[in-house]
Amino acid sequence: MIPAEWLDQAQQRLSGLIKVTPLQEDRPNGWFLKWENQQVTGSFKLRGAFNKVLTLLPEEQAVGLVCASAGNHGQGVAVAGQQVGARVLVFASEHAVPTKVAAMQKLGAEVHLVAGGYAEAEAAGKEFARQCGMTWISPYNDVQVICGQATLGYELLEQAAGRRIDVIYLPAGGGGLAAGVGAVFKRFVPQVKVIGVQSEASAYLHRLFHQGTQAGVMESNSLADGLAGAVEEGAITIPLVKQMLDDLVLVSEEKIGRAIAFAWRRYGEQIEGSAAVALAAARWLRKPDQNAIVLLTGGNIQPETLEQLLALYPQEDL
């Protein structure tokens, strides 16, 4: 378990440094939507990266920060690096979303594109950090990153105070968000079911949660690029996710695409595939008598992708 005081300290540490994002009620659909796509970097990843970097020793900051990212974690580390005056290097897949790569660079990060997928980028980044004596910032396999993500849980408790909440749907890739938000909910409102959601196209954490192994997972391209890739062997998130989640479910790529189109047409909100998994689960899996929170974690979608999905699903607005 993560010490409760570490969670509380992260909440205090990040106060005033991150944006408190809105929680919107959609009563006809029986859910509340947490628009974390409106965060400073367009993603919740800022929280974990910021908390981790602020807990480093000055000498750990001074040698420079290295991470691997599909885009959102890299932006978070870049912002945190600006705050402490640290050099930031991000290793990303050559297939990374161009708008995310450009956003990382705009924030001052040096982006190194690596042949292959996220796994190859992560391996290259970790080896570079080791050889150069720089500080590695994991996107999920770090207790202070998890504590930073937990600040979303504190916000939700305050914003939803006095409302009946039965279930929360949240994206799950490496498990840092699930572990952090889950820890807060299990501590304060254990009656609320915490459901992690992942794409069928990259079901590594789902296989770990249900079968204890990620062997044999067949991965394909996913709209939820930020949730893709295998979980680091021995990651601290693996046992934590098993403790904090009541279930971990999968949604199809079609449902993810439809959820992106739905969010734009119904709410005028731009969300990326990694956020849309939670909305997809709420739309197709929520029981009629349940009040749900849907955690929409990011909005950094390639404009052309959004346009294609809106054309593909023209009626997705109810």
C-alpha cells in the first residue's frame, strides 16, 4: 500500500501548480464527466510527472531528466523540467502522434524518435539515462508518480461531495492512474466501484489483472496510443492495480472511435483515444441504475484523426 501521508503530501505539493479541471453532470446519461483534457498540457500526466520531479533531490534534477512517452507524459516532464530548470529528453516511438511530439518540443523537451513502438522507446530511454547518469522518470512505475495521479481522486471527492456515486470508469495502461485514484477512493469511499478500461488492441494490463501474466498478448494499432505497450516487468503498479480496481474491462476500437465522436458532438469536447476508453465503457457497460464518474484523461488527438472519426460516425451525438 502507498502511505496515506504520501498521497496527502502530493495533494498539498501540487496545489496551485496544476489546474482544477471541471466535473460536468449529464443527468440523462447518469454520469459525471471529469474533463482532465482541459489540464494545462491537455492531459492528467502532468500531475504525476510534476509530483515526481518536485520530490527529486537538487542533484537529481541537475543531471537532467529522461523519460519515454507517447506524448502526454513527456509534456508533463517538460513542464516540470521548466519549473526546476532541468534539461528534459523524451524518447518516443517513430509512430508517435505528430501533434504530441510538437507539443513536447514546444515545451523545451529534446525528443528522440525510436524505431518501433513504445517498448523500444522505453528501452532506449532507460539505457540512455543509465549511460549518461541522468534521472529516469517512469510514466507509471514510480510511487511518487502514482501519488501525483492520485490528486485527481482528491479533486473528484471534493467536486462530487453530496452526490451518490456508484462507479468510476478510468483508463488503464501502465496502471499509475488506476493505482493512485483507486487508493484515494478505497480510502475514503470504498463503496464506489473502480473500473479500469483498456483497448482490446493492447490488453497487457487486462491480461495481468485477470490472469497474472501478459504473455501471449497480441497488440495492434490503437486509437488509445497512450495506453499501449507492455507493462514493465515487476512494476509496482501490478499488485496495486489488483488491490485498487474492482474490475478491468476491454472496449473495442470501434467503441473508442464512437466515444470520441460522441464527446465532440454532445459536449463540444476534444478527447483522445486513451481518454475515450472510459467514456466507451460508461456508454456500453454502465447499468441503468448506476451513477457514474467518467474520467476523461486527455485531449491531445491528431486533428485529422478527429475529422475522420466524425465523418465515420456522423450520428454519434445522443
